[in-house]
Amino acid sequence: MSRARTRRFMGIPDEFWIGFVIMVGFFLKLVYDIELGYTAGTLNAGIWAAAEEGIPQSGHIGVIQYYYMYHRLPGVDPRAYACFANPPFYYMVSAGILRILHGMFGWDIGVALQMLQCVNVIYVLTGESCGIGILRKFGVRGRKLVVCIVFLMFFPTYYNLGAVISPDALTFMLSMLALNTALSWYHSRRNKSLIHAAVQIGLGMMTGFNMVLILPPVVLLMFHAVIDGRRNMVPLRKQYKRFGLIAGILSLWWPLYRLIRFRISPFYQDSPYGNRITEAFIERIRIPDSSMLWHLHTDGHSPLESNVWAQAFKTSVADFHSLNISMTGTLIFAMLAVYLSIAVCVFSHLMLVQVLRTKRVERVYAQFILTGYITVLAGYLLLAWRSPYPGTMDFKKFAVILIYPLIGIGLCGDREDRSTSFERVTSVVVTIMIMVLCVTAAFLFGYYP
């Protein structure tokens, strides 16, 4: 893959600006978490309250409290309490952190829970760093890489993802880790790399079931490794057996436990909503108009939302209780971020199509991009169709999808003198829009929550 030449901005190498952007993004997310508080921005957050022996509190915090108090898997029917049907890994890790902060160090539980909220920023930053690794493996370098990193660090979805006490941030981290590790394995064919990918996928399935959506591109790489004829130190058959054994055991034990203990279907998930939208199919998927986009769902009590795309764009910017849109300034900046997000989405997809059309990446990597993108998009659409509510249609649950169009932004127009007019124009336009969007997001989440 071709590489863009590394240049200097204001006399300083691009590598410095990359580190600077990462540090600023991390700091602003922490500030946003502290200002927001751990009870905001999370659907079914729950509360930390006194509980009778074995009788839990509902919500994410209630599950964490159960593991903190009893050190065992739930002994109550998960269908009776919100979030108890979710895979347990995030809650176990969180209970362990609270055991140190609250149990050993004696911190007030409110302060300990806020620190637990801030740990999610570390999960998000780790996932974003893996995104940088993926971009590098696709040959994104220089100024293009800086622009992509700015997007990763400041796009509104990542603020919301790092600010909620829920498994979403850890699932995002493990998804990005698995994709990055799988690409590393395809380059090296080292047995250790594939084992790491298996552990990451397994732990991801122990955190959130939407982790299954990153399996198809990983399996695709494993399939191409068989047919490309390259030699490797450990035979692929042995590697695949170990991969299947590790990933299978870690992924399936929780659904099997629920099935055996509580007679719950392996495919059962919490769904506190009973209604379904009956509008026509075309109304669900048509291009949203401005009236659909203007009303941001931030109160946690929003009505049914029929249009899937409107919900995706709105929840990519505004989460539950995350923004006080009663303030005029907040609403203006939030709507600016929504429309800029739509514009960047359109341009990034056009650039990705151009990259694939001109064969800027090898066939296997083009298939990796398409398979991963289509799988996550299909998963989001199916979930949105089944439960058309802000909570279930929340875009941050599928934030891993952003890495695929970002590859298009990074590779389109990076050939300098060999770039077409379309590539040069779209590169300049999308760079400006990303900078404006990220400055808007930094001001919005840093000043107006």
C-alpha cells in the first residue's frame, strides 16, 4: 500500500500533533464525565441502594452492586430485573474496581461510581488507539492520519460512549482490539496473535452480544489465509482449532448458563418496550427531513421514532440527559453537529466508494471493509426495526462502524500528484468539515452539558 509523505505543520512534525490531539481528546472526555455525573447519559442506569439478601436493584448500577455484594452469578430470574440478562464481564470488572476504591480505600460510593464512569474513557481511548492502528495497517499516513485521529478523538459519539455506566464502551474497546489484532495476525500469521484475537472476541461476547458483528470480517481474513498459499510457522488448522475453542467457550458459556439455570433462550435480550411501529416500510428508511432531525431525544422519555436514519444521526450527537437543550446555545451547537455529521457521513461514503472503485486497497482488504461495514449496519438496522426507541437505536452501541468510512477518508486523495480532482476536492472539503465538527463538539460537550 502506498504511503503519504509525513510533513510538518508550524515547523512541528505530524507525530507531535498526533500525540497532542490524543491527549486533548482524553482530557476533554474526562472533563465531560465529571461535569455530567455518573447518573446522566445512561438508559437503565439504576441506583446504588440498600437491598435485601439476594434481591437486587434493577439497572446497570444494580447489576454491579449485586456482583460487588454477593461475588456470584445472579441467582434471580434475569427477566425480572433490567440488565441482569446482559453478559457479566463488564459488571464483574466494575465490581472489582469498586471493591478497590470503595471497599479497600473507603471512598464514598458516589465518588467511586464517578471514577468508574471515568474508566470508560480509558476503554474508549484504547479502542480509538486501535482504530489508529487499523488506519496505519491500511496505509494511512501523514496529514490524512492526523485528520482521521481528530475525528476519532472528538466525534460526539465517543464523548457519549465514554460517559455512560454501561457495557458499551468496553464492548467497543474489545471490538476494535479484535479487528486490529486480526489484521496483525493476517500480516504475520503468528499463532499468538490469533489467540489474542480469540480472547478478545470471547471477552467481547461476555460483555455485549453485539460483539458478534465483528466476527464476519475476522473469519474472512482466516478464509483468505487458507487460500493465499502463504507458509506459516504453526499450521493454520492448529491455529483455527485453538481460536475456535477459546472464542467458543468464552462466548457461549453465559447463554448456556441462562438456558440451563433459568430456561431462557440464548437469543433473549432485555427489551423494556412493548410497542412496535406500524408505519410503512418506506417511512422507516426514507431520507429524513428537517422536522425529523430537529427534535433531539435527551429526556429519556421520548416517543416512538419511526425513521431509522434520523434516530442514528440524532443519537450519534445527543444521548440521554447528556445535553441541556433547554439552553438556546446548546440546541444551536447540537443541531450544527447533527448536520455536520450528516455531511461528513455522505462525503466519507463517497470517498470510500472511490477508494474501492480505484482499487486503492488489495482485494482481501476491500472485502474486509465491505464485510465488516455491511454486517454492523445490518445489525443496527435489524435492532432498530425490532425496537424503535432511542434506547435500543442508540448509535453509540455500534460506534465500531465508523472505522470503515474513516478508511475511505484516509486513503482517498493521499497520492498527492496522482490524485484526481474529485479526490482533491473531497479531501479538502471533508477535512474542513471534520475540523469544524470537532471544534463544535469540543465546545458543546465541554461548555454546554
